[in-house]
Amino acid sequence: MDSNSPPRELLQGILDVAQDLNGAVRPDGTVVFVSSAMTTLIGWEPSDVVGITLFRFIAQEDHASVQSALTTVAAGTPIQFRCHIRDRRDQKRLVEVRARPLVLNEDVYAVFSARDTTDVEHAERARAESEVRFRRLMDASPDAMVVLQDSKIAFANATAVKMFGAGTKDHLIGRFMEELVHPDDLNETMERVRRIGGGEMLEPQVRRILRADGSQVWAESRGTAVSFKSRPAVLSIIREVDDDTGHEGRFQQLVSQLRAANAELTQFADTLTRDLHEPLRMIGGYLQLLRRRHGDDIGEESLDYIDTAVLGVRRIESLINDLKEFSRIHTHGRSLRPLSLETVVVAAQRRMASQIESAGLRCMHEPLPTVLGDESQLVRVFCHLFSNAIKYGPALEAPTVQVSVKRQGKDWEVEVKDNGIGIDPHHQDRVFEVFRRLQPHGRAEGSGIGLATVKRIIERHRGRIWVHSTPGQGSSIYFTLPASQDSPD
């Protein structure tokens, strides 16, 4: 070896810290070298593998394709392919392999790097299965359902195909709204789609839709913002306007189905959070026990690793609790009744007394009116907003928050203004999305569900919510709440 070349031990160490499996085999598949990732990937020690055939670990159905790949490499051509390997428990794992030829002392080897893509494969399969379930559910609906993206239909169920007289789904998907809505109703419909896509909850709209044969049908539509193929979209549920009795009967049937679906989702969320809490508590408990019993023996670096892992466990537990709260907003809420908004704000301040005192947060509010609401949920709204005012407060002065109101017809418009770091205008339409964090974990704690929870609570109160913010000058969260009948104008 050249005196300037790195020593063999250094090269071995570099290979061993890599997560990918690196190695070399002869054209007949005999293993010459593998890195220590072999142990992590399939449970075999490198020393147990060297000298035996690679095909011992390849799934039977992939033997031919792997042999073809080795032949290609031996002929001097690099190649990339996927195959399944079997671990020590005889479980299959999918790996993506890159291989190229290497000639040493007239001997030809295939040097390779293999990456475990099993989780990617499972995610792709789950995504495909989810899409199949979605399509089946939509096609089973008696109502027409279309997904709108960029003013075009991205998905349509069988009922929608029949309603529009399109013949097949392919004849409907990709068509613009201008082709499907009566010209007199088009502007209003497009504005509604824009507002619904922005998160607003609007009353159903009765409009005229155009069929493929040129005829028109009066139909009632309602929409909601959704994500379709990882992009924002609007799901529109459409039904022909019928006589009052039939209309009301079908509507009540849909309400019943939606309630049943919500109950199922809530039960699923409760089961998931319950089943996840126990192993997390066990992991955190054993890590802390390890620290207490062996802290003097394992060194500062190892203690840091333990503390980081415990912190991760607590963050996951917090996320689970936030998800549980989010999933229960509609199903565990109390009926709306007249209550003093001032009482709600004061209750939120008391609940957060220690955090407010530690941060030096100044909470100010003008006289506040009586609204219709669920007191417990509205207290949580203000707790989330006060918490954000603390987490994203200014660096050089005490954080402040000001609560004010303005009457807007039958509603009260509430403004919660802080003096924090503000929100970039490009992100202001995304702050209410679930898991949407605009600051990295190192700069602010949180699960990214807080403002999504606030939005969901306000929507349950038949209100709207939006944000105005200038970076460096604070943020104002606005939302509306229904006014109580005895509330003065």
C-alpha cells in the first residue's frame, strides 16, 4: 500500500460506521468482505458470512435476477437493482443495491453498497392500500364526490360520473370547473372553492351543474379542505336537489354515516394513544433506571445519550396527548351555552400562571362580552395562544399579549395580538395545519398541533380563524365566536 494511503484499519472503521451494507463478492457469489452493517441488517456477523455464497441470504425468487446482475458487473458494467434478502429469523427485507466491477491482481470482484428500503416499501404499499380504500369508500357513496385541485377535477366517484353524464371517470378527471358549472354560478363557485381551500367552513351552495349532453341540473354542494396525493385540495360533495322529504331523508342518512365514521375514528385514536403510552413509559422508565444505577460507570457521553433518549420519549408522549386532544374536540365537547369571554381569558391565565410568571408575559384585555361556547375548549384556545406568545416572544423584551373584540353582525370577532417574532407571509396560510412547525425543535418546543387544535375548536363553535403577521412585529390571531342573545352590540 502507498505510504500516503490511509491505513486499512481506518478504511475498515469508515465502512463500519456506515448504515448501508458495503462489501465485495466474486462473480460466483462467494462473499469476500462485508461491513459490520451485516449484523444490523440481517443479524449475521461478518466473520460468519465471509467465504460462503451470497445466495445463502438472497430470497429464492430473486436468485436469477441477482445472478444476472453479478454477470453484468463481471462483464465490466455497473448496475443498480433491488432484491429481497432473508435475515437470521428468515424474515424478508428489501434492499436497493448498487454494484460495480473492481479488478485486483487480475481477479474480478463486484463491490457493492446495499441500503435497506423495507420501510419505504411498506409505506408505499400502505399508501397504495389507503388509496384503494379511499376510492372504494367514495364509489360506495350515494352522493357525487369530486376532488378539486388547481380548478380541475383530480378525482371523481362513480356517482359523480353518472351525475355529470361523463360516461367514464377518465372523461371527467382533468376537466376544468368552467366546463361543469353554469356560467352564472361560476364566479361564486370558484370563490367558494378558494375560501374552502383556505380552511373556511361554508354553508352548502345550491347551483346549476352542466352535464355532458348540455343539460343542466340543480344540485346542492358542500366542501371541505383535504390533502390529495400530498397536495392541498377541496373535496366537494354534490347531490341533486330533490323534493323536501327526499332531500331531508338523504341528508339525515349522510349525517348518520358521518357520525358513525367520526365515532370510529375517535375510538381508533383512543386505542392508539392508549397502546402507545405503555411501551413509552417502559422505555423511559428503564432509561432513567439505567442512569440511576449505572450513571457513575458509563461516562458523561453515554449519560448525554440517555438524557437525549428520555427527552425524545417525553416529546412523543406529549405528541400523543396532543393528538388525543385534537381527535376528541368534536366528540367530547359540551353543548354551547352563554358564557363570559372574560371569565375564559382569566381561567386560561390561571391555568398557565407558572409559565406566565416565568416568562414575564404581560396579558392585557379590554372588557370582553358574553359569547356562546364550550368553556373548557375556549380556555384551551387561549392557553395555546398564550403559550405561543411565550415560545415565540421577542428576544430583548418581555412578551405581551393583548385580547380585544369587535362586533361583526351575529358574531364577535376576537383578536389575540402578541409582540413575538412574527410569521413569514409565505407560511401564514399553513400555520393551522396539523404537524406544521415553522420553527425547528431546537428553537421552540411543541408538537405542531397547537394551532390546528385551536382551529378545530373554533370551527366547532361555527367560527372562522385567520392570522395577520409581520416578521419581527408580532402576530394577530383572529377568530369569530357566536354572540349570545343577551350580549350587547
